Amino acid sequence: MPRPLGNPTASAASFRFWRIPLLMALLIGALLVYERQQRGVRGPLTYRIGGVDPRFGLSREEFSGAVAQAASLWKQAVSRDVFRADAKGVVEINLVYDYRQEAADRMKGLSFKIENTKGSYDQLKAHFETLKRESDLKSSGLSQDFADHNSRVATFNRQVETARQRGGVEEATARQLEAEQRQLAIKKEDLVRRQEELKTAIETLQSMAVVINEIASNHNLDLVNYRDTGSQLGPEFSEGIYEQKGTRRTITIYHFPSHDGLVRVLAHELGHAKGLPHLDNPQAVMHRLMVTEKPELTPDDVAALKAKLAK
């Protein structure tokens, strides 16, 4: 026999009974999502320290201190907390070592003064072109000398093989072969030394190209092409970047010129995390370029923050 159908009236009542709590749960969930999205706009935006690459020579505590110093700049501007450290903070702040800091470190080691200005660009580019010409000449000469050396080695090996097949050589010929062997060994050492010097010069040129192109990209100047550096161009204010992908919000610092520069970069990216845009004032922390390393807010920065907090 077919199973009897349930009471339609009772089923409808049951559905209405469960529908009310379900709608309330959905409404509460939506409100929580909205509150989470608005968190950091009305109240303090929480942050936490993520990865700290040891190659910067900064401890986790030192980096955390720099972040706190950057956050305090905004706090002093409006006399209240704008950012707050929290183990479960909304924004994760990371210090990542990549080709940019590597290039900057190499340039510092060579006593190059790097500034995000056209004057610095002109000086670096002129020096780059000089080093590149010298490097090209050395590379060409080294290639020719390697070819000559390999030819001499091949001739020497043939002479030794001929002597072996004949069962030996005269004493004079043997002395000549021994002298040639010593000369070939000396020449090889010299070629290896020059090869290492050329390698160092090429690495320096690559680092210079990265730094020059970063300045060029910020000032709409001509780029320099060298090896694979053409693709290594950071974004504006490329010392760091704030990103939001889905619910994940991060600040990543890639390189900085000094402690003050680090604090200023952090203050800039914290400003973006709070919703502040780039400002036209070149001296402002929220300007798209870091033209100064001073960790100081301008009146324009303060006005932008107050306008954001007033919304």
C-alpha cells in the first residue's frame, strides 16, 4: 500500500516555525560581516606581525617597534588610537626580502647614494652606462682570451699525446712541454680571476638597473635594459604595499633606506589600510613617492585621516 502523505497544514506550520530563526541567523551573520568590514574605519584597526625575514638584520621585536612607532604618528594626529596591535589583528604586516632590498644593499656596499629623485637617477644612469661599457669590453676581451687559452691547451694536449705514442721525447722537448704547462696553469688562474671580477661587475650592473628603473618608473623617465631587470619594476611607493584579497588584508614591506624610512613606509601603508588615498603634497606621508625619509605627518595627512574618521 502507498505510504500516507503527511499533513500539509502541519508541514507548512513547521516550515514557518523554523523560518523565523533561520532568517534571524542570516541577518545576524550579515551584520557580523558588515561589522567586520567596517572594523578599522570607525574604531582602531587591529594589526599583527607576520613574517620577518632575518636578512634585513632586524629582530621581530625591532620590527614590531617600528610598526608601533608608525601607528603612533596617526594616533598623535587625532589624539586617539587609530591602530592597535592584536595577536588576532585584522591586518597582517610582513617584512619580505627580495631583489629590491638585495639591490639596495649591494649599492650601499659600493657607497652609492640612492634617492628617489631625478638627480639621483641621472647620476646613477651615467655611472651605469660607464660601467656597462667597461664590462662589455672586459667580457669581449675575456671571451677572446679564453678561446686563445683553450686553443693552446688543445695544442699542448696533442703534443703530449704524440709524445706518449712515440714512447717519449727528447729532454729539450720535455722541458718545453713542462714550461708550457706552467704557463697554461698561470694563464688559467688569471682567466678565472678576471671571470670572477666580471661576474661581480655584472651583478653590480643588475642591481643598478633595478634601482634606476624603480626611480624611473616613479618619475616617468627612461628605463635601462640589462639582462632580466626589465621585468623587475616595483609598483608606486614600491618599498611596500597594502593588499586586500577576499577577507585577507596584508601589508608587505620589501625594502627601506633607514629606520626612519621604514617607519615612514609603514605609516604610508597603514594609511592605505585605513582607507586613505594618495595625496598630491610631495611631503605628505600619503604621497605616492617617498621623497623624504622623515617619519612626520603633514597637515594634508591629518586632514585626510580626520575626513575618513568623520564618515
